[in-house]
Amino acid sequence: ATFFVLGWVAERYPSLVREIVAENHELASHGYSHRLVYTQSRSEFREETFRGKALLEDISGIKVRGYRAASYSITRQSSWALDCLIEAGFEYDSSIFPIRHDRYGMPGTPQAPYLLKRPDGGQIVEFPLSAANFFGFRLPAAGGGYFRLYPYWLTRFLLGTIENWQRIPFIFYLHPWEIDPDQPRISAGMLSTFRHYNNLDS
């Protein structure tokens, strides 16, 4: 598996980073603080990105090749972040969700992995999050909250659609907290509470 690790976590639990590598998983970056990209200035994002990558590499002793933004927050408005990732030496990104959503997404972008070329000539491989074509719509089917919110048969059907009809590999992700029904509960709005806590026990 690929583990996208926050720099904040790596600082506090370096043994966890080393364990991931020792078990032959891929270590990748999730940034430093989990701030949404489009809430940061370019200089803030650049500093956090370089800081998070350096921390992981210093702790693990290996090169970190991949990146995923907090909440897939590389959108059309924050696509400049891709230039920072290229500058930092990342070989691939997995932050673009090719769907329409209230917090993220780039509808109309490719659904299979592709070489993303930037206006200044830089390029990076993009592994977009999985979405299934369904009656003219693109439905997110990449795991995480969607895995908890959808009935299991629907997840199986959508992933089967991607694999067997669209003939492309699918990405399936989980956060550690999504397999921890006993995690501490925090007060949040009704929608955030539903998105975060629904079906944790199953």
C-alpha cells in the first residue's frame, strides 16, 4: 500500500514512518499540516510541502516520490500547487478528483493516470482518484467516506465498472480513523458529523 503521511505526524511518531518502510510499503507525503491547499498562499504551501517531504526523507532515509493534498484540495483555483510539487521533486501526485464536489474536484479531467503538463513546461504524473461513469455522471468510488456512506453493493458495482468497463485501475483509500469506531468525538456541524462518523462501526 501507499501511506500518505503528514509531516506533523512524522515529527511526533518517527517510528511509525520507519515501520511503514520496513514493511515494504510506499512512503509518500500528505503535506505537513493538513491545511487545504486553496486556503494557503503559494509561499505558505511551498514551505509546508518542502518541510513535509524533507521530514519524511530524513526519518526514512529514502526518496519520497508521491504527494496527496489534504482533502484533494488541488482544484482549478489552486492548480499552481502542481508547480510547487514539481519544484520539490515529486514524481507523481494523487490529489485531483475528476468529479464535481462542494469542497474539491476538477470535473472533466482524465480518469486514468496521465502525464500532467504545466504551462511552464514542468510535468508530473497524475493518479486521479477513482470515479465511475454511471448514466452520464461521474460518481466518486475511491473508498474513504464514500465506502462508509454507500451501501457495500454499490461500492462493489462502481469499482467493477471502473475495472471491467472503463478498463482502468482504481484507487481505494482509507484514513486510519475510518477503522477506529472508538475515536474521540468532536463537535461539528451536522454535515461534517455525518460525513465523518457515519458507519465507522461497520
